[in-house]
Amino acid sequence: MLPQQYNIARSALMYCGIILACVGLSMTLAARTAPSVFPMQWRGDARFGDHPTGILLMVFLLPVAVMWGRPNEVLHALFSRWWRVAARTTRLSEFVLGERSIVDEGEWTLRRMPWLPVLAPRLWMPTDVVERVFNEFDAVDEARAGPVPGALPTHEYYVQLQCAIDAALAQNQPQVTFTLGSGGNFRVPTVDTVPVVPGRIMLVQVDGHGRPVNSRYDYEAADDVDLRDAAEREGRVLPPPAPESSYRDRRFRREHYTVVYVPPGLRARMCGVLAMGWLAVAVLSSSTLVLSLIIGRRAYARMSNLPMHDMYALSIGLLVLLIVAVLVFRLATFLHNVAANSRAEWTRELRRRAVLA
């Protein structure tokens, strides 16, 4: 019970720290940047009118608006796109999202200025050329499945892919180069419930066959009796087996891990992803609060001559922002679907004409 209580307490402290850092700091910055909006006015003797319309508004209208608008869908779409942008910006698409991107596995260089680092290459580099070559490459590659089960693409595969990318860039964009090979392949957990064993690391670099480069981190062989005996006969140095636990099996399980690409400077890149996530939460929460108060106060002043009460103003402002956000989101979704259907129909028409020709 004590380890479980310790994990619960640690998780509670961690989430409290995240809330204070993300929401508390953003609200403090919003209060200092918008002094005319803050502090909020909470008058206990203020009322919306002679009848309890404010209470009726919050009890009946807001729940109906939330059920109709489904703001969770809007937030999910917004943050999904933001996390995708953050992961691609830091070259952590596969590590964060589980989506392999060949653009993350190399570095861009300007031929005339090779010493100049290329920042945000997806915004102005010909990444579509590299992705097209990777998708059309005729060598065997099943997204990190090599000739041996659990193995990775061979060195020869990367050499052939690099030659194909160089040829395509020389034809389309000769002023830039794209070089594969920076970073490495690491074995990482696929779920957040993997047991943590003291003294063991979670990210282990692997070779072309999916095995740890350093045998001291070969936890699979250490926890399996047969594999451990075979490794000892080969003279390999293995870590000690996982300690036994009365409430949980801490032994290594292959199905709990996968191999992903990890670029160099992982800690700095993860800090960048977290900083971008905090920036998104801070901007969204503070802007929503400030805009809701501004809109709600103006609407409240037009609807009533009574003293200002920010509880009513905030409710009115949130309702207006919810309606506008949902309408914009649905319009954007509709236009995206129309464009996708048009592209699909145009592709089918081109294929039909090619067959007839």
C-alpha cells in the first residue's frame, strides 16, 4: 500500500504544480497586462434584474449551449493541431505522436551558408520533395520493420534513400541539402503504466536488430532465465534482474515497448515541446477570460443599468465566445471536407482519363 500511496501523492503534487505553473502564472501575467479588466468585480448585493433571470440563464441556457456546441471537440481539434505543430517543430513527431516523419530524421543545410542553422524548416524548406521520395522509394521499409523481426532498416537502405533524396533535391531545389543520420533509434515505453524499476532507464538506444547497443541495458535478457543463461555463455555483461514485488510484476515485457527515432538534444527538444504547450494553455486561458469579461461587461451594461457583477458578465461573454468558436470550427470543418472531397473526385477523374488514354 505504501508504494501506491507514494505514487498517488507524487502524481497529485505533480498535477498541482502543472496547474499552478500553466494557469496561475498565465492569469498573473494577464492581470498585469490588462489592468483595466482586473480585478474582477464580485458584488454580493448586485442582481441582474427584478427577476432571477441570471440564475435561470446559468442553470438552463449555458448547459444547453454547451451540449449544442460541444466545446470539447473544439478544444480537442485545437490542441491536437498545436501538439502536432510543436512535435514537428522540434523533430519529435514519432517520439510524441507515434507518427514517423522522414523529415525529422535529417538536417537541412544551405549550400552557400553551411554554417547557418536552419530553423523551422517545415515553413520554408522543400520538405514535400523529401516526403515524396520517401513515400515512393522502392526499397523495402515497413516503418521500422527490417529483415529480422524487431529489426530496423539496414544501413544500405538509408544509403539508397539518401541518394534518391539528393537526386530529387538537385533537380528541384539545388540550393539546399538534406542529410539523414542525425540522432538514433531508441526503445521507449508505449504506455505510461510501465513499472519503474530503480536503477533502470526508460530510453535505451538500440542497434539495427532492435537490441540494446550496450548490454548493460538489456533488461529483456536480464529478466528472462533462458536469455540470461545464453548471454552469460557469450560473456555479455547484463544488469541485475528486476526485483520481485508483492503487488506488481516488474519484469521486462516486449509488448510494453517500441522503437522510435530520437533526434539529438532530446531534453532540450522536450523542454521546447512543454514550453509550447504551456504557451498554448496560457494564451488560451488568459485570452478567453479577458475577452469574456470585455464582451460580457459591454453586453451587461446594455442589458441592465444595475451595478456591474462579473459573474453575469463572465457567463454572457463565455456564451458569446462559445457560439462564435463553434460556428467558426464547424465552418472550417465543412470547408475542409468539401476541399477533401473535391481533391478525391479530381484524383479519380485523372485516373479514369489515364486509363482511357
